[in-house]
Amino acid sequence: MERPPALAPELVSEFVRKAHSDIDRVRELLAVEPKLVNATWDWGGGDFESGLGAAAHTGRREIALLLLDRGARLDIFAAAMLGMLDVVKAAVAAHPQAAKALGAHGIPLLTHAKMGGEHARSVYELIEGLG
């Protein structure tokens, strides 16, 4: 089976950078190329980041929800920032080391929960308690 061509690196790079803070540009880029929703950028040395990962560690709830609505793959870091306590509990129950997992740029799961603010307080307390 033939694979489609890779997405343009400059497009992926811009998408991930904009997912840190610019929801309008994220929408525009998704309109141009919907497959960006799960694209990842390697910042170097295997430091891969998706748009959802960018939104998760910067606390950009609205961008994260947009990406999930468009088909982004939910991960524990986004779940923590969004305050999805049941998801985080299930992940930690299945694999206790998940509580110490590091996301893009080596940012800890606890920091993702902190970035979620009040929405993620229960997740923050759970992870902090597992210390």
C-alpha cells in the first residue's frame, strides 16, 4: 500500500508553535490541512510535540478542546490539563509510573495539571498526593 507524502515540515512546525497560544491560526491551519491535528514536531533530540501537547503544557484549554473535537489523540498530559480525573486515575491505576511521566520538553504531568487551573484542581491534587 502506498503511503501519502509527508506533511510539509514548515506547516507542521507552524501548527505546533501556534497551538501554544493562537487558536485562530490553529483553525486556519486545520482548514488547510486537517491531518495536522495529530502531526508532531521534533524540536531536536527526540523532543516530539503535537499541537495537543503544546496546548496542554501551556494551559490552552480552548485549543486543546478544539483539537480533540477535530480528532486529536487524547493523552494523559491533555487529560491532566483538562481536569479529566477519571482518565488520569485509570492511567495511573494501569501504570503507576504514569504519574511521573514527562511530556514535551520534559515537562512533568503535575505541571500540566497545574496549567489547567481550577478545572484541573482534582487532578493536580491526585498527582501531587502520589508524590
